[in-house]
Amino acid sequence: MEGGIALNGGGRISYAAGLFETRYRGLREIGHGGATGGYRAWLARYPAQRLSIALLCNAGDVSPVAIGHRVADIFLPDHRAPGVDQAQPRRPDGLYVNGVSGQPVRFASAGGLLSIDGRQAQATAPGQWKANGGSYLFGDGNRLTFETEQGESIALHKVDFSPHANMADYAGRYCSVDGNGCFSVRYSRGRILLQLARAPGLTLDHISGDIFTFQPDGLVNFIRDRRGKISSLIYGDARNYNMLFSRAAGN
């Protein structure tokens, strides 16, 4: 069940027969996560260090991988990839958006090191950093791509920050163009809330322009028509990408 799979094109992916074989902090990591309903789980082991970590979470808004890695940090030696200067001279900076999921990713430099979404990233090669379950590659022409553990290559696009519009402009009812589900977007006490049926409202955090996120992996991108009015929104989360909801008439 271990060992990456060779692709027809000659490349390899880290997913084997039911397990991911990757590296964390330069050390071999074998693991897999799972989720359903309001539950999250993750199991990983570090064979050379004789360390195993298992997490069972009865909440749907947590990241067991991130928590598991924080536990691993307590027990693993501070091992880094040999021969790689962590202070890379060329680094991405600012806000980027994943070209598939639309999720924003923030890059910042401090002390010559790169942080991704607020956490220091590990340089594994010149112009390459490991984070978020994959590798970011900063190439010629300042092109930034994300290579997933499954071998998929995704382009990221830089976004210049812009302020949001009047918060009240986003309020309304939005219904799926593919199904019967509808969201209500409310503006209350300086916050925008996304609400489905009787579930508690989710607070939307402004990223840039009409792009908002919610915890843990949610994304809402409001769309404007030719007149500049909010006409629809694109919704995404850990298991759904680019779901279109149109604004209901009269809202």
C-alpha cells in the first residue's frame, strides 16, 4: 500500500494503494485522512522515527492534518531538506487565487523566509516550497503553480487587493441553478452572514473585492452584471467547487 504510482507520462504521484506517501519536515510520512458529515479523521506514521499519530474529530470545521502536524512538531526532530537554502532570493508575495477552487492563498516574506497562509513554508528546491498538502513552484515570468500530492498542476493568479462595496449590497436570497438549495445572505452589525435553512449563519471574511471566505475551507465570490449590480454568487468548500447561485428576483 506504500510507494508512489508511476504515471504514463513518466511522472510519479504520492498516492499509492490507499495511502499517501509524502514528506513532512524532510521526513517520510505515510498517512491518509477522511471525512463525512460532521466528522474528520487523519492517521499518519513516520516509520524511521517510530511515531504514529491518529486524530478523530467529531466536528466538521477543523483540519485534522494541520492539528496532526502540530502534534508531530512536538516529537519530530528539526530535520530539513539538505542542501536547500531556506532564504530563497525569489519568492511570491501577496494574494493569489487557486485557478480551480478559487481559494485565496496569501504569501508573505519575513526574515528572508516565506510564509504561506500565515505558516512558514519549507523550501525543498530553488523556487519550490511545500505547504497545504502539495508544492508551490515559482517559475519564469513569475508564474506560480501548485502541484498536488495526486500529481495535478494548478495555476494560481495574483490578485491586487481592492476594498469591498457597501456590505448591504450583498444581502439577498441566492438559489442554486442546478438544484433546489438556496442561501440567504444577511448584513447584521457590520458582518455578512451566509445562512442555509435554519443552520447557524456563517460569518464571511472579506479577502478582496467581492471575494469572501468562511471557516474552515469555504469561499463565496459575488458576481456582478453589466450594470455593476450583484446578480449571483459562486460557492465553494472542501468538497464543492464553483457552484453557481443566482440572486432571487426582488432581492
